[in-house]
Amino acid sequence: MSKFLIAGLGNIGDEYAETRHNIGFKIADELANDAGTLFRNDRLASVAELKYKGRQIILIKPTTFMNLSGKAINYWLQAEKIPVENLLVLVDELAFPFGQIRIHPKGSDGGHNGLKDIQATLNTQNYARLRFGIANAFSKGKQVDYVLGKWNEEERKTLAERIKISTDAVKSFVFAGLPLTMNSFNSK
């Protein structure tokens, strides 16, 4: 049975729960909810296991805080013997309009500290990521406040719908593979 590691990035703690930076956690939570499974606290992460069309998914939300996400991802790749090509990282993206998703097989960290740590820990840029647009509607010097800020009223109107599209993209990555998923979802 093929095994996949899906890593939703975010920060632990109630104060971060509804922030833009935690979209990776939100997508992971929705995947677990869809499957009727719960997260358990485990080594370096909250972990849920689910099956989708004959594939096994290890779903993690690192408890290391965003800037040390690589440690948790590396641990779970090794512990579950999952090849890096079966890793998908779910992350927020300032460069895209709100709700736009893009799936890429590799790439730079784009200044994202979570991706920077993953890249340094895994010693490669060659891992898939789903970037969820959070827009860049902040004034000079206010990026941290914006990223760690809560969704505004306008964003909340379509957030659930955009998260659902993201979970569909994750399922497609697991079942149909990266090229088909990119073709199907990068235009949505």
C-alpha cells in the first residue's frame, strides 16, 4: 500500500488557531474531519492516520512551531519510511490572492520560514507543496501582524469553500499523482 505524509504547517496554541499563517492546520483538520478520524499527540506533531482509495495517509500538524517544521517532517518521513516524493506540505502564501491554491513539485522557500526549515532539514527543495493564497493586504512593516492576524469578514465568507478545494487537491495528489493534480487544481 502506498503511504503518504501530508504536513499542514501552522503554530500551536489557541492564539494562532484562526490566523492566516495556520491555514495548513485548517486544511489538515478538514481532511481528518472528512475521514472521521482524530489527531493524537505524538512525537513532534499531532498525528492522524487515514486511508483514501487504497492509499495510507499520515497527516501531521507539527508541534514544533512553524519555524522548526522540518524536524517534525523529517522524523515522520523516517519513522513511516515514506519517500520524499510522497510528501505534500500545506502552507500559506503571501504572493497569491486570497484562496488561490498552487501545487508545485519543488521550489524555493519564497521567504517562508517554515519552508526554509524544511528545505534545510531535508537538504532539498524537491518536495511537493500546496500553497494557499492569503494575499498581501498589509502596509509596510506590518507583514508579521498580517500573517499572524485573524481572517477578516470577507475572507471568512469563502474560507470553508477554499479549504474544501484544497482537501480535494490533497486527495488528488495521493490518488492521481502530482502532474494530474497540478493540471486540475492550479487553475482553481
